[in-house]
Amino acid sequence: MRANQYLAGLAAAALLLTACGKMDSSSSGSSSSGTSGSGSGQKQDAWKTGLAIQTETKAGDKSGEMNSIAAAVLLDEDGRIVQVVVDELEGKITTKEDGAVTVAEDLRSKRQKGDEEYPLSAVSSIGKSWAEQADAFGEYLMGMTAEEVRKVETDTDGYAKDADLLSGCTIKVDGYREAVAAACAQAKAMGAAEGDSLALGVETTDASKTLQATADKDAVPQLDVTAAALTVNASGRVTSAVCDEAEPSLTVDGKGMVAGDGEVKSKHILGDDYGMRKASALGKEWYEQSDGYAGYLKGKTAEEIEKIPTDGSDADLASLCTIDTAGMQEAVLRALDTLRT
């Protein structure tokens, strides 16, 4: 099981952290409340966890795209980046003149595909994979504030101008820059602390209701893109978590012509404008229920999270959240998978 693999890897990481003195003996474990500390004794609530999903639709000739960039950040007490992870999804569609729509079957993100199935290193001038270059961009941002991230210069095509950054990252970074800056702006103190590890997971599903347009009715291909950012301490317990979701869609007419709206706001950004509160049995908006689910994860291990039912049968969770949690849970488990060594 993925949880057991994750815990085995994290146990080794915990021993290494302890040996390096990054965490004192009192903070190497965690109580069921999910608290964690640091050798420096900084306040636990000073560190912030942030997540942003930047989504855009594009319409082409008999084709379209629904692309999302997700960014997770961990900020210290001064609001400076300690860790950052970015990922990207390219969801493409094609159409025919009879209005039939095909959505790409492979909806994995670039990190999930890896270099074998997204072989950038083979054509890169610096011989590095997409993940290696994205991580180099993240390392370049270490120690920056949101304002400083926004000032990272790019040319008109979105490529970095700084020679030091270009030595490790030649892919376009303007979208990643904006997503990281947004994640910093949205970051909140949720329980993360020095010594925790940051993780990002993305789960995408085809949520299209109809893929055949007619003269009277458009086809509406749609994706549900769910992202989760979380921090985990050396004992393998979640110390903070936040989830968000975007629902990009396109319209296709009976002749196969595609139209899109451009920027798509995530549910957290929509806030009360998403309009779930009146229909909710709890009287809560989507973001409030998502935050309830994320808070429910604190103090839990990957194995414990994997056992949480997604059918609403967990009474404690149902008191906080009645929305479908399957996508969020899968995104969380994907995030935890990335922490395996």
C-alpha cells in the first residue's frame, strides 16, 4: 500500500533529521493533535502554509486546452519562502466537424508523468527534466517574500532573464511565478513548524457532462482539478493542510468550434460567490467545508488518512464537511507519496 511505503521512507528521513540536529528530542514526535516544534523554539503558529491553483482555458482550431498550475509554499515567521513546490497540468481536447469531442485520457500532471513520459531532458539545452527545472526555480525563490517573487523578471515569452536561474531552469516560469506569489498571499498559520516537510498533490478527473454537440446544444468538456498542500513532521503526521479545486470547461458547437473563458477562479478564490451555503446541510460554503476536511487531517499519518471513508459515513468528518472528499483525499495521498525516499 502507498501509505506503508511512505511511512517506511519517512521513518528513515526522521532518523536523518534527528542525527543532523534539525529537531530536538522533544519535537521529533507528535501528539494526536498534530503539533510539532523546532530546536530554535519559534512559535508554532508563526509558520504559514499556502496553496494556489492558477487555471486558464484556451480555444484553438478544432482543439482546446484546460491548463492548471498548482503551487504550494511554506513560509517562515518573516513571510519568507522556506519550501516551495509547483506542478502543472495540461488538459487538452480535440473536436470533429460533427461536434464530437475527445478529452485526453492521460490527465496526470507533469510531475506525475516524470521524465519518461514527459521527456523534456532529451530536448533541453541543459539536459534537465521538467521536475528538475521546476525545482531549480523553486530553489531560486528560497528566502524570498511574495513581493520579491513577483519581481522575478521574465521576457515577453515568459522565460527567466537572470543568468543564475537560467543555468538550472530554461522552461517558461512566468506562470509558476504568479502561482507561487498567489500561494504566498493566501498562506495561513495552520500548525506547520520548522523541520516539517512540504508536499503538493494534484488529482484531475474528466467531469464532462456531454461530449457530443448538436445544432441545438453545445458540448461542455470539463475537468475537476483538485490540489492539496500539506506539511508533515518527522513522525509522519500532518501538521497543516489546505485543499482547493478548479472546474475549467470549454464549449463546443455542432461544427466542432471551441470557445473558452480564459481565467478560471478556484473555489477558494470564489469564496462565498461559489454559492453553496444555501444548499448545504451544514450551512457552509465550499471553502469552509474544504477547510474542515483539511483540518480533520491534522495529526494523522498517511495510513490513517487512507482509511478515512469518502462516503460520508465518518460522523466526525460529516459534522465538518458534507462535500465529496474523494478528489481531495486522492490529492492528499498523492502529496504524501512525493515524500517517500
